[in-house]
Amino acid sequence: MVPALLLYEVSEEAGAFDTLRVGIERFTPNNLHHVLAFGWVFASFLQGITGFGAPIAVTAPLLVAVGVRPLWAVVIPLIGHCWANTFGTLAVAWSGLQLVVTIQDPVATAILAAIMLLIANVAAGFTIAWLYGRGQGVREALPAVLIVSAIHGLGQLALAPFLPTVAAFVPATLAVIAILWLARTDWYNGPSKVEHSPVMEEGEQEEQGQPESEEDRAAAHMPLWLAFLPYVLLIALIIIVLLIPPVTRTLEQFEVGLPFPELTTGYGVTTDAEDAYSAFAPLTHPGTFLLVSALVAFGFFRARGYIKTTRIDDVFVDTIKTSIPSAMALLALVPLATVMDGSGQIQELALGIASVASAPVYAFLAPLIGSLGAFMTSSNLSSNILFGSLQQSTAQALEISQSVALAGQTAGAAVANSMAPGNVLLGIGAVGLTGGTGDVIRRTVIYMLAVVAVLGLVAVAAIYIL
């Protein structure tokens, strides 16, 4: 988490995001394309790497800069990024789920979760297009939504069972290339056909295609390719460490984990002894990739003068300040989930639910339980840690596939990040929207409930297949 936020702070301080904004605006004057590019594609790209609210904090101001009203500048990326929450940030939420439960069939679970998230992705693209221009916006956005969703959704579906760490990041990166290419096509190389978009400030539609301002030229003070440097470094590290077997085997040999004895409660619930409890290999851990990329990028940007000497301390201080709320939540929730599981409380809750709900009813509710956890904690990761064991135990009690319950859990939690209070507060703070929390949630809750209902139907169908 902390390395992910450090990577964001380094890019922000160096001015990389301003360069990206101006660079995309130069490709096309089409405002609908700008909204899709920043609010959906770029937000998803950032979620693939950083997460923890950074996609909203970055893209909301970028959308305001291209003429989107502040309220909608927060709503749009909240909807646009949520599909990438489970396998984004190098699959930290997926790893959190594996931390609290032993997934019997991880391949089937990952595939089903990816199918559910593909639905969320397609819905996000069309929802943003609808918000921008209603029916006309959907028709104009159709080529972009189909192409980007195919890259996002099918790419994640292909990678999730085997390389979950990069299952969101790689497709999100390819989608950035695709959206830049789309800007050059006849579909989007001219002004949008939507004349009066409700999400745009007055006058912005008429300014499409106007010459670039001096302000924009000053903002783009580094080459566009250089703005991607931290992420190119990250991709290179992932390829070298995870995709070259001899390197992977060598680095995985160093593991860290503490031994724990067998524990039996007064009610007879036993936790088996572990030689190395939740052991992890730090040299192949996603956090290490993020940290190395952030530090190398920091050194390069500082040497080239993009990060001023007087601002060096601020980069690290801002990282710590931003990470404290999420870190505190994790420090509280991981022990809570572990104690509830080890004491037998999770099993009792699961048996209680199973006694009043049939298998189809519970399957339908599984994504809703995940979304409730994410709304409570503002985190897909925290929701998985909090409710992962409950979902697995209830599935066992009802004798349905655990993959259905766990996929519904993590997919529902991902979608609920579209209205998670923590993310909403980050967004309204980034655009200076005073007291807009309720207004934002009222607009995102419709998307969340509709998608979660569809995911519930998918889960019901899945219990008869898996």
C-alpha cells in the first residue's frame, strides 16, 4: 500500500499527470473521448498500479481541467475504476482474500470473479457515456466502449487464473494505448456530436478544437513518454521477476514467516500449527516492485530537475500522511478477521445464515455482502479480509461451490468502491467540492446496485454449473 502511494506521489510531484492530461488533449478535441480517457481508461490504469483512492485523487482534477463539472469529475472515475479493484494494485485484494481463506479452486474462483468484473467494466463504460450525452453519448461511445471493454475484461479474464498479480494492470496499460489510437480514428478525431452535455461546464462544448493555451503548454514540461517512466519500470520488473522461471525460483527461496503452535479454544475450535504462518517472499512481493519503481523514478526525476530539491521531503511525508487511514484500517481488520475465524465466530455466523437462506438466495446475496463490506471499510481488500471466511463457511454449510461465494464477495466489493465514502471524500477534496459527499453517492449508488444485482444473478446461475 505505502509503495503504491509513493509511486503516485513521485509522479504527481514530477508533473507527470499534467503531461499526460495535455498529451491526451493534443490527440483529439473530442470531449467525450477526454471523459472516457481520463474517467475510465486512465483511472483504471492507475487502479492497476496504485489503488487506495489514488485513481480518484488524480483523475478528478484532470477531468475538471478539461471542463467537466466538479461533481461529475468525482462520479465518473468512481464508476470507471471500480472493475479493476480486485486484481488491481497488483492483486492486493485477491491476495487479501487468500490471506484469510484457503481457496479450494483458485482457478475457477478467479475466472468467475473476472467474468463478473467484465460485466462491471462494460456497464461502467456505457454508464459514463450515458451520463455524458444520454442516448447520443452511448451511440458515439459505442466503438470505444466495445474495444476498451474487450481489452479490459477479456484481458483480465485471460490473466486472472494464472497471473492475477498483473491481471488488471496489463489490460489497463494496453487500453491506454488503445484510447490514444482511437483519438486518431474518424470516430473521435473531431468534436463530439453531443451539443449540450450535462456533465460539462457551460461553454466547454463550444471550445472543442480551440488552439492550445499557454497554460497547457507550460504544464506539459516533460516529454509524454517520460511521464510513463515509473510504469515502464514496473512492467520491466514484473516481466523479469515473475515471467522468467529461473529468476522467480531463485528470489522465491527467501521467505519470511513466524511459527505458531496449535491453538484450541474452550469450545473445541482448533487452529492447526504452522511452521511459517502466512509466509511471503519479499523479493517477489508486489510491494517490492512498486517500491523499486518509485525510488528509481524518484532518483531520475530529481536528477533531471522535475522534482525540486525543496520538495523532496514533501514527497515522502505526503505518502505517509495519505497511507495512515488505510494502514490503520488494515491493522484493525486483519487481527479482527483472524480472531473471529480462529475463535469459531465466523463458522457460527455462517451456520446461522445457512439456516435461514436457501442456496440460490445466498448466492444472489454474496456480491451484496461483499459490497456492504467495501462500503463500510472503503476497501475491496478490507472487505475480503472481513467477510472472506464468512462467505466460504456459509458456502460449505449450504453445500454450494465456494468459488461462487468468494467470486461474488470480491466482485461485489470491487463494484462498491464506486460509492465507498473514503474514495468519495478523496475525490471531493481533490476538486474542492465542499459538502458533496451525499450528492456523489446518490449518483453512484444506482450503478452499484444495478451491477451488484446482475452479479447476483450470475452467481445464482453459477451454483448450478460449478
